[in-house]
Amino acid sequence: MKRENAIDLIRKGMEASDPEGAVLENTSLEGSTLIVCGDHFYLDVYERIIVAGAGKASERMALGLEKILDGRISEGLVITKKKLGLTSVVEVVEGSHPLPDERSLAATEKMIDLLSKCTARDLIIFLVSGGGSSLLCYPEVSLESFRQVTDALMRSGADIKELNTVRKKLSMVKGGRLAAMTRGEMIALIMSDVVGDDVDLIASGPTASDTSTNPDAVRILEKYQIMNEEVSARLYAEGPAVESRAHNYLIATNRKALDVMRAEAEMRGYNALILSSLFEGEARQTGAFLAAIANGIQMSAPACILCGGEAVVRVRGKGRGGPNMEIAASFAMNLKNTKASLLCVASDGEDGSTYAAGAFADSTTASKADELGLSIREYLDNNDTLALFEKTGDLIVTGSTGTNVNSFWLLFIEE
């Protein structure tokens, strides 16, 4: 498939994960009854409706609620990475991502103040999406220690489950603690950026009861040989379990987006197969695995194999890149099938901490690198895949998409 057509296919999946659309699709208002994923909430029994939330998609999710609840929202606050100016009632403040800073702390203090003042006669609709772990942040250790441990885990190749397990145990607002701070009844609408869609891990679970323990977090730090005295002291002091009373609803997932893309690929004449939406692992190994599939594929062409998930990068070099670019580079290095191509894209438009969403790779990628005197392996070893694909012209740049449901990897086999 031509690169432009492949990107168009990805765009269909992103549209299916649109935050505003996901809210509109899963919630509705009939008279004074709010219907959320089939459950009914009678608004007349509440004095106020509060909209709150945190994550990259929270502002656009809040916009959807403003449209549904037209004039019924009393107050609101969401924390996002970049304010868009879309809402009229719900206040939007910015935090920091992927590592929290003083802005995240100040925004979270404001959130705590809002929710702690709610009474049993208030209905809180809390919006959760990817990025919320950093944007909604109030650690029980110093911000410096929290940032140091988080950054070390990311650079060591810890997956999102390991990362958020540790972050939950160091936070006053995660693992259901935020929901426990309020007397109001809480509905949580959740967009998943976690493989497997575990609600207690998405944004580190501010509205979901924690299923992990402090020893779990200790084992993760030991696995990656990460030492911090302040963090260790906190984790060895096991606290009481927190039970969340919130009603949690998943309204967008990676699998749903893949289903939409598969239908679109079939409509375009491709034999389409979703291999899995649950891929995890090291990016280079994922790229080599996808190349092995391409090299030995037995499906009738044209074929489209769709995958989704979350790859990690173990940082060894000093370059810039992201897991999707590393997958594409590894794929190009291992590809032998000249009729195969791979598109790797982060659904939020940000692969790692770069301006690109990912990269495209086919049989010409390696030859272009050779012509330019570039060694794909050397760029991978230096974690400098952004520079590699800038030079080969294979970067995919979408800008911020306003959504976040993990990454998409689309493998095409042409006739």
C-alpha cells in the first residue's frame, strides 16, 4: 500500500478513538437521565454536576460532555498537556508530560481542592486518558525523587504496567486515592492507553481500586537496579488498601480502533487480519518479529496485518527517537520481502519525546540508507532513529492528535 493510503487507514482508526466522539457515543441524556454505557443515572437527585479529569484527551472529552449536558454542568476542571481553548464551562489547566513538574503539582492541588469540597449530593464525572500519570501528580516523596525514578524506569525499558505500578505507590492521588478523597458520587469515563485495558493502571488508576502492593513496586525497582533512598523508605512502609467507589467505564481502546481499520482495509480490497492488540516488549525485537512475518507470510496478497500495543526502548545511546521509529528501523534492517511495508504510529502523534508520530519502512528504506552511507544498526544502537528517518524521508508527522490509545503497526503485503 502506498504510504499516503496507509496513513489514511491509520487516520480512520484515530477518528474511531476521537475523545469527543467516544464520549458522545457512550453517553447520552434522555430527559433527566444520563445513560453511560447502558447504566442509568438520575440527575434530579444531585444538586451539582462536576466535570473533572486528567490526560492528553481530557479537554476534548470535556467538550463532548458539555454538548451532552448542555447547561447542566456546575463547575469543572481538567488537566491536559496543551490547552486548546475548546470548553466554555470546564476550566482547562496545563501540566507536564512525560515527567511531572511544578505545573502538574499546582494543577493537582487545584483538583484536590475541587473534589474534596464536593458533597454526597454532587455527581462527579471524571475523565481519564493517557498522560494522566504525569499530568495529575501529587507524590508522597519529593518531586525530584519521583522524577528521577520515573525517568530511570522509562530509560531502562520498563513497560507501562511496571511504570504505573511504581507511580501508584508513590502518589497520594493514584490507585483509587483521588476518588476516595471526595464524598461525591463519581462516574469515570476512561480512554485506555494500557495494553490489556486494566483500569487500575490507566493514568495510574486515580478512580480504580489498586490491585498491586508495595512489594510489587520494590521488585520492579530491583529488577531495573534503580536506587533512591527516599523512594525505598516510602515503599517499605506499606499503607492501607484503598477501595474506590467510582463507577468506571472504558469508552475507547486500541482494539476498537483496530476493528475500524480492519473494516476499512477490507473495503479497499485487502485480506485483513488483526494479529493482536496486546503486543508488549522491546521495540527492536518487535520490529524483527514483524519482519519475520513479512518474510514468511502465507496470506493471499494484497494483505494487511494489523497490530497494536506498547513497545519500550532500552536507552543505551544519546540520540532521539521513540519505540515506533525503532520498530520501523529494526523491520527495515531485517526485511527480505520486497513487497512488504510497515507503518508504525503512536496514536497521540508523539513517538517518545519527539515531534514525529512514527515512521514508514519498506524494502527501499535500507537501500536509501545505504546510498546515504548510513548504518541502520548504528542509529539503533545510539537510539537515534529520529535522525535516521529524517535523512531517509520516512518520518510520519501528524502533530498532536488529541487522543491516546497506544500504538498501531500496520503490515502490508502487495501482489
